Amino acid sequence: MSTDELSQPAGPHVDPITMLRTGEIEILGRMPWSSNATFLVTLRSGADEARAIYKPGRGERPLWDFPSGLFRREVAAYELSEAMGIGVVPPTVMRGEEAPAGPGSLQWFVDADFEQHYFTLHEQRPELHDQFRALAAFDILANNTDRKSGHCLLGPDDRIWAIDNGLCFAEEDKLRTVIWEFGGEEISEEVRAAAKRITDSVPETITDLLFPEEVAALVERACVFVDRGRFPVDRTGRRYPWPLV
């Protein structure tokens, strides 16, 4: 794929959610280093064009600890981010049989500096730490099993985006993340309020995508996080994913 393909086309403003839901999908190529089928696609609607990442269910490798349909968890992760009010996951929707390889998730492509990732940004850009704190809270609530450093993208407006969220929402505690630098810190009122929104009510846009016991576990994690008031600490060193980046 060319450099031009790995960016959003220049042109008039396009509403991401509308484009994701209604745009015609054309596959450009498979993204490298992905264990499951992950495609860069072009979306077209009239004269408008955009890029997105398409993850069809039929391209998933079976896992012993997660049911099939990881693409639904990608969508649920976006909905959780929106419900918390932190906007850390790029717009993501579910497309059906009309998609080139059948039902799957479709996520807005982020124009990012791909030389940067969590470790470089945490070290070099302390002004981004509050965004990473919000992301850490999101991962705790979502029970993210695979938050690698390279899953943290820096957008052109210095906004942090979290991608590859399919391994989330298990009922059993499976948190594995590279973000442990804030362990033991008191959570801010803003982050506490974001988590509190989930203790109060889980939107149907999330519950419709998960098993009831996973929704109950999500609420419990949110309650524990709010009640403890501090970011958890990994005292074992075993809570990191592999590879790290």
C-alpha cells in the first residue's frame, strides 16, 4: 500500500459515522502484522471518499478464551468510550452481509504518526498524560486483554486514539496493558465521572453486543474503580501483553 493510501483523502468534511454506516466499501489491501484478517478499505458515498479499517468475522482465528465475533467487541469498545464521554476509540460501526467479506466491524482510519506509540509518547510528551489516564480507565472498565504500545495512536491534532479493541469485555479478570505508569495515583474527578456513568447505566448499544454476564462484570469493574479511587498497581509484572509494541 502506498503512503497516500495510508491517510484520509483530502476533500470536504464527511461525517464519520454516516460514512461508515452507508459508504460503499472497496478493499485496498490487508494490513500487515495482524493475526486476524484486517483490511484497509476505501469508503465512497457520492463524491465523498474516506479510509477505514474493516475486520470481518469470517477472518478471525478461533480463540479458546473468547467467543467468535470479536468484531462486535470492537464496536462495543467504541460505544463504551462514547458512553464514558472520553472519545478515545475512533468511530466504529458494524456492517452486515453487504460488506465485501460479510459482517464485521468498520472503524474510521486515523491519520497518525506511526513512528510514535505509548512508550515514546509517555516519555516525550507529558502534556498527553491526562489522555493516557483516561485511556487507562477505559481499559480497566473494558477489561482489555491486549493493550499494546502500538495500539495507542497520536492523531494530527495531538489526540490519542486507541485501536485494536477486540479482546475486551471478558467476564473473568484478564487485564493486560502497557499502561501502568499511573498505578497508585488518585483518579481525577473527570475520570471518576467518566467511570461513574457506567455504574449508573449501561447503554443498549453496549448490552446488545455482549453477554449478560459480561455486562454485569463491566458494571462491577466500574463500581470497584470508582470506589477505590486509585489506578490499580501491577505488583507481579505479569500484566503486560506480548509483544509489548
